Amino acid sequence: MTVRLAATMRRYGGETQLTNARAAWSQRSGLVLTLRGGGAVGQGEAAPLPGYSRETLEACAAALQAVRWDALRAPGAPDEVAGVVEAALAAAALAPAAARCALEAALWDWLGRRTGLPVWGLLGGAHAELPLSGLWAAGSSVAELRRRGVRVVKVKVGRAGDWAGELALLRALRDADLVPRVDANCAWPVALAAQRLAELRALAPELVEEPLEGGLLAAAGVDAAGLARGGLRLAADESLAGAALAQLDAALAAGWLGALVLKPMLLGGIGPCVALARRALAAGAHIVVTHTWDGPIGLATAAALALALTSTSTSTGRVLAAGLSRHPGLAAWPALALPMLRDDRIVTLDTPGLGLAELPS
């Protein structure tokens, strides 16, 4: 029997305090898409990050409003989800990445609740756990990270005039037997990046994300292999959103691109992230799953992806600690329990769908 789905959308938003090396946000907002039909409900989230994502929240709303919901056929099995997503967005004038993420997540959540299975299982994952990384921010301390059981600590660097302090912090983390993960958010021109990376080699960071101004995969004529010399593992993050697959494959084949940082909200949902992960893993690179200061549904979507990837046969040891700890951006959303997130790890639960309650109105 064909099940038709009906859709509703609600907008959420509120004050928060979020920063990286290049920007700050005092507000965070997003749309929740809820699908109903056949006795089940599914939730997805569209929350593009202003100044970072390639689309606006208004563009996401327009794309989702253009979907012919009266003609939407619910997926009956996991391998039907991608086709239903593309068919639904075909009628839209725009198909922004965050809108696609919302629709795909809502369909996976609906299918999981309909079948009684968790999304990580529908994606082919098995029972597993994945460590969480910590994020160094105002008020952070080594003692608190140790209390939580965190070993990998992400540090945002690249603020003008602050390199000496950033380098001292990274040394202090290493001295405390913590592993730094460095994120420059495209802050450094090529010459400065070469200098900074040379100084970082002695600290053996787990990753150095997006060290080049303009994006690691967008820089032309750069000796990227030279920048990665000495065992540095360079990672592509925001530049993945605009990269051609041929360009990505060339970087992976050359060996200097050591990791991909996958953000479903930035890249268009679970499906595109899985496709990128397969390319990276086939080339021997590593994977990190993280967020764009998403709300609770976006965070649960990324957690399901991370759990599914970490338990596949080709990913052993190559899916690194996920950047999916609870974060300050959640303060802009109604409170919603995230039972799959512990202090130091993500765990597989057998709760159907994404494992969340329905977001309160």
C-alpha cells in the first residue's frame, strides 16, 4: 500500500554565543520539517549557518514549500530514501543543502519509526560506540575535559595577533596528554600557512583543518604536499561544499589530503556524506563527522551518520572522534534530550528513527 506524507514546518531561533577564528554568531535559527503518514512521524532540520553555509534559511523555506507534499510517496525500504528525496525536490526551484538535509533526515526518521528500527541500523551500521572530541572554548579546562573522559580536543586558531597564545595552548594540551585537533577555518594566506604548519609539526596534531585562506580544495598552484610534509594530516571541511569530485579525488590520490570533515547540514544530508566517506575511505583517508552548530535534530542526524560509518568493514580505525558534543547553539532551540550522546562518546540505542521525542511546539 502506498503511503502519502503530509508536511508541516516550524521555525525556531534564539540567542546564543558562538565563535570561530573568522566570525561570531549571537543568534541561531532553523526550520523543523515534520512528516506524518501511515501512523508514523519523521522530523528533519534545516539550519544553515549564516556566513558559512552557501544558502539562507529563507531559501530553505522556499525550497521546502515548493515540494509537492500531496504527491510525496513515503519510502518503503532504506534503498528508496534517496529516490524519494530527489523526486520531492525536483519540483522546487531551489534545492539548498540544508533543505535537502531536513527532508532526507525526516524521511529516515519516519522510516525508522514506521519499521521500529534506528536510523543508524537502517544505514547498515551495527552496534558500536564512537568517541567524542571536545571543543576548547571560553571557560574550558583540562580538568573538565578529563572529567568527561575526552582525549581529543578541537582548538579554533587563526585569530589575528593571537598565534603565540594559540600555540601555547596547544603545547599545554599536549603536555597534559591530550590530542589537539586544530581548525584554522581558512584563516591563513599560503605563506603564513606554511610557517604556521611548520610550527605545528612538533606538536603532532591529530588534524589541521582548512589551513588555507580560500579553502584547502580551492587553492590553485599551492604545494599542498609540501604543506603536509612531516606527517601533518590536512583535512578539508568547508571547502568540500564547493569542490568538484575530480578535484577531491585528485587530492586524495596525491596523498596530502588526510581527512574529510563531514557536516550533513553543509553537504546536503546523510546521502552525500556517505558518498564522500566512501571515496575518502577507499583512498585510505580518515573521516570526522561534526556539525554547524545545529539544533537537536541536526545533531542526532549527524550522530546516526557517524555511528553507521564507524561500524562498516572499510572504516576500521579511520572514523575519528566525532565533533558532536552538546554545544552552546542548542540554547536557541527548545530543550530536547539527546540520549545517544554521552559525555565522551556516542552510543547506539535501539530507539526507532533518530531516537528523539517530537520537538515541542
